[in-house]
Amino acid sequence: MHAFDVLGDPVRRRIIELLGCGEHRSGEIVSVIQEEFGITQAAVSQHLRVLRETGFAGVRAEGARRYYQISTEPLREIDAWLDRFRGYWEPKMAALATEVARGKKRRSAVKQTVKNQRKSSD
């Protein structure tokens, strides 16, 4: 299964987001996913299995409990693939950031001018 096929599913993306915050017990993952997506424990288990088998998640057993953690290698591979395209959007994002900063500076200057005018008219 291709990495984008794995991440194309919103349930699996949400599980990856959860694991991005740290290790979680399988029961914790099931509770969150059931609440947010309304799917069964068996369906969540299937998604966890896909994430394990494709290398996106690792699992360790501690007694009867299973603890899942994110595996970063597939994410690094996606990042490397996306790197070929960053040149298309990074200059535009930098230009946008510059324009946002200019707008903030102008608004701040206008606010200061209004404030000074109010003080002088009092």
C-alpha cells in the first residue's frame, strides 16, 4: 500500500495525529476514534493493523496492553517526495508572510495615529 493511500483515510490520519503527540494505549486510541468517527472497535483495530503493516506505527506489548507509537520513517519518505514541490509554494508563502507583516504594521500605525488624535483632542 502506498503511503498516500494509507494517509488518504481520515481515520488513519487521525490516529497518526494522536500518535504524533506521544505513545497511546490501544484502548485510548479506540475510545477517541469511536467517539469522533462512530466506528466499531474492530474497525479501529483494522486501521491500527494497516498502520503497523505499512510501518507508520509500532506497537509494544506490556502484559495484556498494547502501546502504539508513531514510526517516522514513512513520514520522512513522504517529506522527501514533497521536497521536490516545495519550490512551487515556499516563495509564495514567504511573500504572503511579508504582506501579512506589512498589513499588521500599517494597522498598528493607524491605531497609534487614532490614539494620538484622541489624546490631542481631549
